[in-house]
Amino acid sequence: MTATVKRTKHISTVLLLTILVLVGAVPPAKAQHKEDLYNLATAAALAGRVEESVKFYCQVAHMDPSYKDSKRMCTIMTQEKQKEEKKNEERFTAGVQHFNGRKYDEAEQKFKNIRFGSRFEEAQQYLKVKIPQARQEAPNKPKEDARKSE
């Protein structure tokens, strides 16, 4: 097999696995073979799912540190995960500040960009409950504030 054919076959396999994972046809927990895990890690990385990518690359590296570049990718993606977690903290803090300042569109954007980590659930609460509720109450706020000052 030529290098081009091998590369095309690899890309096709990664693309197929990406599609299957995205539609839920291949449960990641069932993929035990290191090639499958490696391909799942690559698909997750390409889809921007850093946390999932770290899990699979590091699992392959633990099984066989010399398998392809799994050890290096485990390290790289772990560093990316840490950077993203730091950004998530900054996004959360900014989102809360925007929310408290009644800038709901800006808050919503910050919370939407938190896709995993320790602040994910709290961000979802803002998106699903607090921001919609605050928007609904917003037209009544100035009247209430005016009444208080009278």
C-alpha cells in the first residue's frame, strides 16, 4: 500500500469513527482496542471535545506508551484541558458580572462557551433558568425600582 492510500484509509477511519461517536452509534466505553481508542481520541480532538480526547489518549498511553504518539498527545491534550479550564473560570466570572449588570446577551455568550469542567453545571443553570427568568422579569424591574425610590 502506498503512503497516500494508507493516509486516505486512516482519514476515512477517523471520519467514520467521528460520525459514529457523534451520533452515539459507538459507545466510547466499549472501545477497548488501542487503535479504536486512539481513533476516538483523534475524533474527539478534531471535534473540540478536549476532555474526552485527554481521556482516550491517556488511556492508550497507559496501555502502551510507545503506541503512535499517544504519550505525547496525552501530554499535549492534558495541557490544552488545563488551559481551557482556566479560560472557563474567566468566562464564568465574566458571565456572572454581565448577568449581575443585566447584560444578559453577553452573559449568555460567556456561559455557552463553557463546555466542560467544574463550572459547566453552574453555567447551564444560568443558561436554562437564571437568564430566561431574569429576561422575563426585566421589563418589570424599572417600575419596581421607581416605586422603591418614591
